[in-house]
Amino acid sequence: MIGLASQIQPANIGAIVTPGSYYTDGAGDALNIAASDSIEDVFKGSWTISHWIKFFDPDDMDGAGNHYIGGGQGVNSNTKFYLGLLSNAQWYCWWKIGTNINTITPASGFDSETPSEWIHLAVRSSIVTTKVETSFWLNGVHQGTSGNVASADHTNLDWAEKPVYIGAWSTGAGINYETRAHITDIAVHDVALTDDEMAAIGNPSNGKPLDLTANTNSYSSAANLSKYFRMNKGHELVNDGNDGINMALVGDPTWGYAHPNA
């Protein structure tokens, strides 16, 4: 007699993938997506950084100082990247190279009265002739573009192998403006995604994150996926992107099952 397990188990069953996220507690925790390498080559060209985030308590984000959801500083204070919320719960994106700054403060702020839910954030930087255009996207919707940075400064920037944090801002030598949140599916593309791609990854039709390692009808930049941290159980820090350099923890973030797929 054939056992029940033999009847129902496929001959070639793959490992079960359990999605998850890291929780940063707002007190010294962050995820370093530029660990042990330089992100400089990516930043010198066109690029896109995106991830999913769920704030632990939306009230944290209103009137309690700035919260930088991601960012870092290169060789000096003239090279900075910020993404976050100001003390008035206003979204804020800043890309500074030299003396020029691309600043985006969209009219729509963060509603701290809304129950916490997963949000998709994305920043795109595109070299357009003599300038660099930086745009901010929220849940696949364009929030604004700024183009004050000169392309010559952009291509000659010096990041000096400094870290880039998600969940806080890296000062280059320390950490500041930490955020209490669950964070997952961090992606860095070494190309500026198209508007259609930004909409597709930020507002997927089924509400669940796209697999960015595979092209679809609306997304075709898998070959340009430099860093991709999906944080699946057992592979929490593994980079599924092309450069193969894993993520590092700063402080003591904790892994859990919270995920947009849940």
C-alpha cells in the first residue's frame, strides 16, 4: 500500500520560502545596504532605490522630530541622500552633490491618523544631459521631481565607501534620526526605472511585492537589479541582486514574519 505522504507530495518540491521583514526599534537600529562595498558606482549613474515599510506606530511620525527612513553621507557634508518625514509629518527627499540640492517636499504629507499599513517608497535619480533629476514615488504614484544637481558633479561624486542605511540616516561615522518600523524588499537598481515600472513595483495589481528578479509585462529591469534584500527566513541578509554583497545589521534589528504578503 502506498503511504498517504507518497500520494500527495510532489516528486520535486522546492524549499518553502517564508517572507519576513526586519524591525528597527528607533534606538540605534538600521539596515546597511552598502556593507563592505562602495555604492559609489551606482550613485554616479542613474539609479532607483525602493522598499516596503510599515511604521510601528503612525503617531511616532507626527511632531516628534525628523525621521529619516533612509539615507547616508559620503566623503563630506556636500554628498548626502535623505528620505523621510519632517517633524510636521511632511514627506521629504533630498539628494545633495556639491553645492546643489535636489529637494522634494510633496503636497501630500503622511497621515498619522490612518492605521499603520505597508507603504512602498521609491527614489529615482536620472542623468538628463547637464543635470540630474531626482523624483520621489509613494505607492507607485509620482510625488515630485527636482533637477538642481549638475550631472558633472553627480558623475564625479566621492561616496568614500560610507554606509547607506534604511531605517535611519548614516552620518558617515554614526547613526541618527532612527525610525520604528518593519522594513522589507529593499531594491537598488543601477538604472532609472521608467514611470510604468515605478508604478508597477509600487502598486502591484495583487497588492503584493513583485519578484524583481524576473521581468514582467510592466517591469523589465531585472538585469539592472544591483541589490535586492527580500529577507526570507534563513536568508535574511542575502542579496539576491547582481553584486552579491549581503546586507549588514546596525544595532539589533529583529527579524519577524510581518510582510506585505501576509
